Amino acid sequence: MSDLRERLQELADVAARHGRTPGPEVARRRAHLRRLRLLGGTAMLVVLAVVAGTVATDRPSDRPTPLTPTPTAGPTLTTVPTNSTVPLPRWIPSVTPLKVRAHPGPYPGPDPGGIVRDVTSLVRGCRDRSQVRLWARAQGKVWLIAAKPPPPGRQHLCWATALMNQGGGGALGTQSSELKPLRATFAGGGNRQLGVVSGMVTKRAVRLRVLFHKGPPLDLVPVDPGDQFPVNFWAGLFLETGPPRAEGQLPVPAVDRVLAFDQAGNQIAACRMRLGLDNSC
Amino acid sequence: MADRGSFDEFYAGAVSRLVGQLFPVTGDLHEAEEVVQEAFTRAAARWSRLRDYDVPEAWVRRVAMNLVTDRARTLRRHTKAMLKLRPPPEALPASVEALALAQALRTLPVRQRQVLVLHYLVDLPVEEVAHTLGMPNGTVKSLLSRGRHALAAKLGETEEVLDPS
């Protein structure tokens, strides 16, 4: 009967042999990005709220100029529902959905700031090569999803997202990895900025509908990254508009709910986008 | 460039060992890899200072151990439901005894796992375990004693078998 020391050593040896960590360049690059973020001070975007994400990294250079929104076809309501217990009502932007097609990877470029390289190297764990699996362009910006397929028998996916602008600057985010029938992340740019809702969905889904608090719904078609993935990816882009956010006013994600439908038109999954524990996306 | 080279060398020499040491603490290989990778990222950001340390690996290990504690605390507080959704730990090709130990370790509080691993696997004396985890020597001794006792009970063995010394 081996003692505790020997058994622990055996476990450690086996784990060390089977562990798959990326090379030192990934640690160095992440450290570099964090340094840039610290030096940069304020974020590139007014808000980068990746609701279900874990890390967001921004670059100080090439700060995008505010976008000019297209004439809104959505509701013009600009007042905010108030809650008597909250002194300042939360800021809920109106939304103009953009008709943008999401494409499967690889991203054809250009990539002047190395954002494609960075977002693929951020994807950790899993197996095979990290590649861009979805990209969508609007308003001079590109939204990217990079991912690696899960190892056999494991119920998680390794993926990361990035928003890149024309000059090469951008923002990166790693994402929560547990597989779900529907998972959505949200990145809002604030008043007069581009917003993105994206995620993964079961391959049974052929259509998604994004419902906003203020604005018409956005219908989307998932992008199939291939058979090695148990899910498809999807992304929807929109413009957020006024009223201007007051100082100290907390934002609410523009997205309320996301619904997924199968071929027959049946709703097969849904989630509710919230900040904090109430979020089911 | 010299910085980059020495960091890469340090990384290559230590990363597998640290993943091995963190695995019995996390109980999940993927999570062990993640905390070690994050600890190395922080080391890379401070490498100009860390490279002069006698044992930079000890710094990385300490950061990784703290990350395990933080993650365990966060999970407990915020996302109990997430635990149910997490994938089952990856099965590794180890002996039945070692796998039983891994299983038993997962049921212990994270602090007990940490002191057991640092003392019995990394071979640190009680004082250094205390320094690494930022706790008094007495607490380490107490956690070691309780951890051994709990493991022996879960494995159906005596504490003397686990720790003949």
C-alpha cells in the first residue's frame, strides 16, 4: 500500500504528462495586453459589458470615433422605466438592429493590429487549432469569434471574442465555456455606439430572434463552424442610441431575451440577458 | 530579448510540474491548467523583478494556489448552479489508489487540499506552507491533521498507512 506522498506524486506525474498548456508566448502576450490596458487608462469603448464573459482587454490606441447612427426605425421612446427604490433610473438604450450577415471563418483580413492573432491565442484548453469561426462586419468594425472544438466527451467549448476596428485597435474577451443549448454574450458600446450580441446555439436551431428592451427584434441565422463542434455560432449587430447617459447612471444591456427556433418554427431554447445572477444567457 | 528568453526557459521548466502540483488541489486538470496559466501571465508581467528571485517558481505556485482559493470562494458565493453544469473531471490513467485519492481529495475543503499538497507533494515544511498560504503555523498543522484524518476515513485506511513517518 503506497503512502500519501507516493500517491500524490503519481497523480502529479500523470497530470503533468497529460496537461496541455499553451506555450510561454501566450502568457507573455496576455501580460503585454494587460500592461497596455493599464497604461491606456480609460477603456476604448464607453462600456464593454460582456455579460457572460470573464475577461475583457482593451487597447488604448486607435480609439474609435463615435458612430453616426442610421435613422432609427424603432421606437422613439427615450424615457426609462423608473424604480421607486432606485434614485437614478438605469440607462436603457434604444436599438436599431443592423442587417449584417455573419460569415464562417477564417477571417479574410486585413488585420493591421494583430487582433485575429490575439483572439485566437486567447483561446485556451480544448484541442486542435484555435481559428476564427465567425466574423461579421458593420460600421467599420468587425466582430470575431475564435474557438477550438471540445475534447471528446467533454461538455465545454473554448472560445474568445473580439471587436476590431479599421485601424487595428480592438477589444478582446474570453468566454464562459460550458456548453448550453443557447448561450449569449453582450457587448454594448453606449450611446451612439455599435453593440453586439453573440454566442453559441444548439445545431437544432435554424433561426434566432433577439428581443431588445427598446427597439424592433433582430432575426439571425446561426453559422455552422463544422462537425467537430457540437454547436453553431451566431452574432447580431446593432446601434445603440440615446438618450445620453447621465453621470453615475448604470447601463442595462440593450438585449432583453434571445430565443432559438428549430426548422419547424418551434421555440427550443431561450435565455434572459441580465447583469448579475439573474442572467440566464 | 534576454528577458523573453529567460522567461520562456523558466516557463518550459516549470509549467508541467506546477500543473501536476495544482491538479490534486483543483481536482480538475483543465482548471489546474487555467490557474497555472494565469499565474504565469502575472509572472510574465513582473518578470524583470521575478527573475532575480531565488525560486520564482515558488512565487508562481503561491499565486496559483491563491487563485484556486479565490475561484473556489467565487464559485461558492455566486454560482452554485454552475458547479452542477460543469463537465465531470477528466479521468487520468493512474493507479486505482491514486484515483481514489484524487476522488477523496475533491471532497475536502480547498485549504486542506492545499496544505496536504504543499506538505506531502511539494515537500515544504510546515513553516513554508504557512508562508505560502499566508496563515499561521498552527493553522497549517491543524489543517494537515484534519486533512489526513478525513482522507484516511474516506479511503478506509489508517493515518499511519498514509503517513508512515
